Amino acid sequence: MEALFSRFDLVLGIPEIALAAFAVAIVMVGVFQRRASFGQMAGLLAFGFLIAGAASLLHGFAAPDRWTAFNGFFAHDREIAIVKALIYLASAATLAMSMRFLQAVERAQFEYVALIGFATLGMSVLASANSLLTVYLGVELLSLPSYVLAAFHRDSARGSEAGLKYFVLGAIASGLLLYGMSLIYGFSGALGFAEIAARASSGDVGITFGLVLMICGLAFKVSAAPFHMWTPDVYEGAPTPVTAFFAAAPKFAGMFIFARLMFEAFPSMIEGWRPIIAILAIASMAVGAFGALLQSNVKRLMAYSSIGNIGYGLIAIAAGPEAMGALIAYLAIYVTTTIGIFGGLLALRHQGAYLERIEDLSGLIGQRAGMAYGLGFLLFSVAGIPPFAGFWGKLLVFQAGVRADLVWLAVAGILLSVVAAFYYLRLIKVMVMDKAQARFDTPLGIPSWTLAIAALMVSVGYIPLLAPFLRLVGG
Amino acid sequence: MDAVVAFAPLAGALIAGLLARYIGKAGAMAAATALMGVALAAAVSLFLGLYAGDAQAHTTIIARWIEIGGFKANWAIRVDMLSAIMMVVVTSVSFLVHVYSWGYMAEDANKSRFFAYLSFFTFAMLMLVTADDFLQMFFGWEGVGLASYLLIGFWFDRKSANSAAIKAFVVNRVGDVGFALGIVGVFALFGSIQFDAVFSQIEAVKEARLVAGPLDLPYLETIAVLLFIGAMGKSAQFFLHVWLPDAMEGPTPVSALIHAATMVTAGVFLVSRCAAIYDVAHGAATLILLVGAVTAFFAASVGLVQNDIKRVIAYSTCSQLGYMFVAAGAGAYQAAMFHLFTHAFFKALLFLGAGSVIHGMHHEQDMRRMGGLARALPVTYAMMLIGTLAITGVGIPGTHIGFAGFLSKDAILESAYARGLDLEIAQLAFWMGLLTALFTAFYSWRLIFMTFHGPKYWREAVAHGHDAPAHAAHDGAHPQATTHDDDHGDAHVPHESPIVMLAPLVLLAIGAVGAGMAFYEPFFGKEAESFWHGIFAGHGEHSVLEAAHHAPLWVKSAPFAAGVIGLVLAIVTYGFNPRGMRAMGEKGGPMQAFLAHKWYFDELYQAVFVRNAERLGDWFSKRIDRGTIDRFGPDGWALASRLTGGWVSRLQSGFVYHYAFVMLIGVVGLGVFALMSVGR
């Protein structure tokens, strides 16, 4: 009898196995060891991230090419290793930022840490997925903890509403995804990416329809328009650290697997899916740009910002396999910048209350100059103003689009980024020019200067780091 | 050493402009003045080094500026006799004006800014004169234009000062277009803009033609005319002169430094620097001669009837610049530079003297409200007298003994006469020059008589109180002065200026007396060849200089005679019968009106250019900019974005079934789209 998996499979799966083990361990410790503090739990998970990340990078850089495991359902290579490491980092960062907040609202429970752990496990599986089943497994493993996290503040009506909405709509999206997968399996007889690529052809109506359904399901998960409707409500209703978490790592994992699925399973159908992705891209950029113009809630605004940025990322997917490096670089910059902005929002309070409205930021520069500069740099970066990192990210994506003859898409992206720049600049204007309405509390934990320096590092220091990504693009 | 000359004033400007808040106004002014003194010392030592033959002409390259293909431009300090003379003139007058301004601007609230501008101007002017290529010269050219704009409009709360500043700037732009096109032409023709590289190739391109569409022009002549148009703007020559009289709205030290001694002579310097070109471009040289002569005559005629003390001197400057161009056009660049050199002293003296009068009269500039001031301002009177003797060219005909203007002006007229031997237009220029000399004597002595002699009209002005418009404007700028005047009605009694203002007058007066005699031989006389060291080598043996020296005695005595006639006329009219002349001036007549309205130039330009430009600008602003670009551009897009934003936000109803519906529409839409593309 053939073994279900070999020892090699287990070794290659160390990151995921470690993450699962640590997440389960946290649940166990939480249940049986009531005295363990939230900080200790978070530390435990961080340790798990560390092991998983190290293992992933080791595998990635030990392998000359791609390694597959579990009968070809699971893949690993350098690209995947880098993405996984970034996912762990993003999760760890958002987890660290949540602690103060959760303690302040008396929600510092070990379940939070465990849920983050499981969600990250889902992302990790997603990044390595090499068959439709693994994709689905990863998506669900990410989604279910996310629904709970969105409603983590269970006494708050808005939080519960957000969780419920997310869950209902997410279920529809999962259904679409699964239906698309079954169509593709039915018409091609294959589940693995490579096998599908070998058998799928563009003339096949069944496969085409299945592909569209899968794209719709994935578009929901990364919140691309017109499947974005849940995003503003969920971002606003969820606790701020959860919003930060949603805006960071899952976007990375979702966009990465979106791109891999298109590039690896349907390379011959590129002329079929390219226009669809392009429509999603332009719709997302437009919704992200126009939707945020009249928002007064910072978290809603960040939701539209993430929709818009997903649109820019989709340009890279539409550009085709050569743009993978540009996509990774773009997402890395966007995710890091977003984490920095949320870090700022989580460090500022008025008499114990966290910021929600844009006006709450007014007069920041007078009281917390370092924080204002830090946020200002990050906002300039995400608006795509040189020389900040966000500009280079956008440039890479647009270049990739132009190389793939999608000039009109790149032009549309540039024009819409001008519209989007308005609301980022408005935040800066509020911080710098408007009169303060209330005093900000004294800093908690992380001093604001740290953020300012971090912002500079993030924004300007990224430029030299782009070189390896560019080389990755060039092959 | 070379760099110190140019960059000490820049340092002074930066210190006075940026650090005044930390080191105090007096500190800023002292720093600017001291650094100006450093620059003066450096310039004098450079000049003496060249003069004594200890040093050779050389060029110090400071930095590379532009290098694009074959186009190269450097930041450089070119030291030769021509630039050394300019350095000495610029730094010495500038230093004296800095000192003088301690007194003149004592009450001004923004005096450190004033000093910063003065020093910046000096820096730009030095960059202009020490340039080694056309581009750096253009940089300095624009720099002095900017400084001039800032200083004319220094009292920015006066509407007239603002308009004058804008007028100066705009009129100069007209000339600058010519200059810039000239530089483009130089590069196109020679493949370089570096002076030596250009001048050494002139023989090779003498016959080149510029063919553009229907045009077929001699290339070199075209370039020469374009460059001269630049010179006309900066040096306020006929047609582009209108800004200079209005520029008198600036503080008087500015008028002395920029609008008399230095900046306005940049055009003469440009033509002299390009002597090699104008030696070959005879058509352009003749144009210069003609424009110079017309300007000299025109400005002198207008000066006859002006009543504002500064305007008289301003027209006088314009007229003297015309003289310099006559000399340059005649090929006697030495005479042009000589007059530039002496003129700097006596004109700065006259301006600063006028400033002293204005200061003593509590910022009254109308000569009709002066009179009999000789007793109240004895030192100023003596110095103004020296300046007048210098400008009217008093000396002993047939010898080289006389005031500065006597020697340099006569050199010009002799050159014009000599050139006239084979060029008829030069004869016309000579006769116009003689007539101008007569006019010059008349208006200069008229100024002296109206200001320092005759009835004391300022007593009436005191009785009238504060209705003098010039004074009212001044009060707006100087609140302290107003309260002072209101407390003491008799504060209007003229008073002599402080020593910081008189000392520069005395030093300039020494130059006005002696500069001509001291430097006649090197500039224009027997030592000229070794002095200029081949800068103006074009003419060879049949030099205008040589011919000028052999002009007949009547030519050499004629300017002096013209000056005496002018003096006599002035004595007869304004000296003996001031009240009669005053009545005549008020009554007027067609000739008087023609001159008083400056030949109706302002009215003409107003009707032809300003009105139409305003109408065009208005149309562009209303129809094109606001009506089209803004409406469909920024404003339209902003409105559309807002409306779209509102619409997107309204779609976000909050109901789950709406959201699910939108998702399903998306699925169906994309599915139909994809299946349709498959079907095709």
C-alpha cells in the first residue's frame, strides 16, 4: 500500500505543522492554564511564527527550483518562502499592536491569539497551495477565524453586525469559489495547477465559466470591486486591531494565490481572464478612489484605500506571469505602509477613547509632532508620491502593465491615483492645519518618535530593497 | 582672490537676508557692508595687478554648470582689463552706497532686507561682468534684473512703486528675449558660448547666412542686433527706455547704484565684451550708433522740463548711456568704457547728492518746492556742484585737464567725429551729441538753480502742511516720521545730512574731479594699447582712436562751448528769473507739453501695448483659463469626483441583501462577458 505522504512531505510542511501545533497549544494552555497572560500567549505565537518563517526561508533557499509535496498538492519555492515570511511578519506586527488596545477594552483573551494563529496558518497554506483543494482549504482556514475576529468585540452591536455580514457574504463567496472549482474539475478532470494547465483550453465554455466563478470568489476574499461591498462595513465595525490585521497579511496571501492560480493553472487562457481581471482592477481603483472621498471615519477610509490598492495589484496580475515580482514588491510596500498607519491610529487616544473620525486627528502636529510626521510620510507613501516607497511600488505595477500592452489600464490607474491622493492629503491637512479639538493622551508604550523613524525607514529605506524584486521580475 | 570678489557680496546678502533675525539689524547691515569692503579690496587689488602688469588676464573656473552634448557652460571668473574695470566700478560704488544707506535708510523698518538686496544685486552684477560665457552673463543679467525689481518695489506699500517695479521687469523682458535669442544664435553658429571660442571663429563665419522660411539674413549681423536688443533693454535705450524714469520710485541709493552707475551700463559692457562681433557686423554697429545718438538727444530734451529732482538725473543717465553707445557703435569701445567709468562716479555723486537733498527736505522730490537750499545744505551743495561741473564737461579745451566728464565725453564726441569721416550717420550722431551736450548743461544747471538758489519755496510747502503727495506716500512707509512731523510743525526746515551720507559724497566727488585726468591716458590715450591688452583689437592700424586723437581743435572745443552756452542759458533763465520760468512752466505750450510728456511715449505704449495686452490677458483669463481650462479641468473634475463619491457612498446601504445582489450582478456580468468572448 502506498503511503499517504512521505517523510519529505512532512519536512516541507514544517512551517504549517509548526503553526498548527502552536495554535493548538495556545488553545490548550489557555484552557488549562488560566493564569497565563495575553502577552505570554502572544509571545508563544510569535515564537511559532519565528520557527515557521525560518523553516520556510530555509526550504525556499535550499531548493534550487520548486519542490512539491503531498502528491503535488503543496508547493514551495523562493517566491513562496518570501511571501510566507512577509505574511508571518505582518501577522506578528498586527498582533503586537493589538495588545494595548485589547487590554484597554478588556478583551485581552487567549482566543484572539489562537484565532490569529489559525488564520495565519490558513494564509500559509494558501501561499503554498498547488491544487484547487488546497486553495479551498486555505481560504476556509483563513475565513472562519476572520469571521470570529470581526465579531470579537461581541458586546458591541456594530462588531456583531460586522461579523455576521462578513460571514453571510463570505459564505456566498465560498460557494461561488467551490462551484467554480467543481466545474473546472468536472471539465478538466484535474485538481492540481499543472494538470489543469495541461488540459484546459480557452474554447471550453465549462472551464471558462468555472474560471469566472473562481475569480469572483477570490475577488471577494481580496475585496476587489464589485465584490467589495462588505469591506467598509466590516472594517468599520471590527475592532481596530482586527481591521489592521484584515488590511495586512490576508491581502498579501489572497493576492498571491490569486496570481499563482491564474499564472500556473490557466496560463494558456490568459487572453480570456486578462480582460476580466482588468475590469476588476479598474472597478476597484475607481471605487477605492471615489468611495473614500466623502468618508468621515478613518477605518472606512482605510477600507476604501485597501480596495483601491487591491486594484493596483490586480493590474500586475492582468499583466501576466512576468509581473509576479512587481506584484510582490507592491504588496509588500502597501502592507507595510498600512501596518504603519494603523500603528499610528492605535497609538493615539482622546481620554482613553481610540480614534474613529478623521477630525479626531486634527492638530496632531502641535501635540505629537513625531507621530504626525510619521503618519504624514506613510500617507504620502500610500498616495504614491515620490520619493516614498509607495511611489516605487505603483511605478513597478504600472511598468508591468505597460509592458503587457495594458497602457490604458496604467493610465487609468495613474488618473485614479490622483483622485485617491486627495483623501490621503486631506488626512495630512487635518493633522497639520486644523485646530486641535481635544488633547491627545500621553503615549502608551511605543513612543511616537519610534513611529516616525519607522515610517521613514519604511518609506524611503525601501528603495534599495526593490532591487532584488526587480531582479526577480527580470528572472 | 578671484572668487572673493563675487562671493563676498553673496555671503553678505545671505547673512543680511537670512540671519538678521539672530544677529540684529545693525549686525546684518554691518556684515553686508564689511563683506562689500572685502570685495572692494579684492577688486582693487585685481585691477592694480593687471594695471601694473604684475598679473596676466586669466579665467578661474569655479564649477561646471551644464554639459549636454556639445553645449557646455561653466561658472567662472574671467579676469581681464574689461571685467576688472567693471569690478572696481561695481564694488566701489556699491560699497559707498552701502555706507550711505546707513544714513538714508536709518528710519526704515526693513533696512536689513534692503542691505540684503543691495548685496545680492552686487553679487549678480559681478557674476555678469566676470562671466566667461554668454550663459553666466545671462544669469547675472537676470539676477540684476531681479534685484532691480525687488529694490524698485522696495516700498511695496506704495502702488506707484509696485507698478514701476513691474514696468521695469516687463520692459526688460522684451530686451531679454533678444538677448536669449542672440545666445541661441551664437551657439547655433559657433557651436560654443564661451567667449574666446566664439571670438576666435568670427573670421570663419563672417559670410554665413541665416535662412529660416522666407527670411534670409546675414547671420552675424542678426546675432549682433539681437544681443544689442538685450543691451537696449538693460541700458534703457530709445524704445525700451520707458522703465528707467519710473524706476526712481525706489530708494535713492538704489537709483545711484543700479540705475546710474552699474546695472544700466551692463548693455555697454555687453557690446564692449562682444567688440569682436561688432567690429565685423557693421550694420549692427551703425544701428548702435544711431540708437545711442537718438537716445542721448531724446533723453536730454525731456530732462529739460522735468520737475522731479530724481527724474532729471534719471533722464540724464539715459542720455549719458546714449553717449556710451555712440562711442561703442563708432568702434571706440575704449571711449565707451571710459565714459562708463567716469560716469559711474559723477552720476552716483549726483544721485546720492539728490538723495541728501531729499533726505534733508524730508522726502520731498519736487524741485518746485525747493529753492535756496545752498545755505542749509552747504556740503551737499558743494558736492552737487562738483558733480554738475563733471557732467557738463568743464575743462580746458585742447588739454587733458578738466573734470571727469570733460575728458570722457569729449573722447566720445571726437570718436564720433572721427568715425564720421567715412560714415555719414556718425556725423549726424556727432551733431546730435553736441546738441545733447548743450541740453545737458542746461538741465544740470537748471537743477542746481532750482534746488539751491532763488526763492525758498519750501517755506510755502511748510505752510501747506501735509498735502504734498510724495510726502504723504512717504509717511505711509515711515510711521515714526509722521508722528515726529505732527508734533513739530517746524521739523520741515531742511537740514544737512549725517556724516555717513556725506563721506561717500566726498569720495565720489574726488572721483568725479580726478578720474578723468588720472585715467585718460590708459583708457583712451597713448597707453591704451598696453592697457587694454588686445581686448579691442579689431580695428588695427586705421583705428578710430587714432583718428580721434587727430580731430581738429574746433571739434575738441565744441563740447565745451556747448556746455558754456547751456550754462549761460540756464543762468539767464533760471538764475535771473526763477519766478518767470516757473510761471512759464505752469502755463506751458505745445513744445513744453511734448517734452513734459516725454514725447508721449508712455501714452503711446499704453494705447498700443498695455491696453491690448490687458485685453488679451483678460480674454485668456476669463475665457480660456477660467472658462475652459478650469471649468472642464480642475473644477469640473473635482465636481465630478465629488458627485461620484457621493454616489458610491450611497450604494453602501448597509443591507446584506443589497451587497449580495451587487455580488451576483458582478458574477452574472463577468460570466456573460467571458462567455461572449469565448463564443467569438
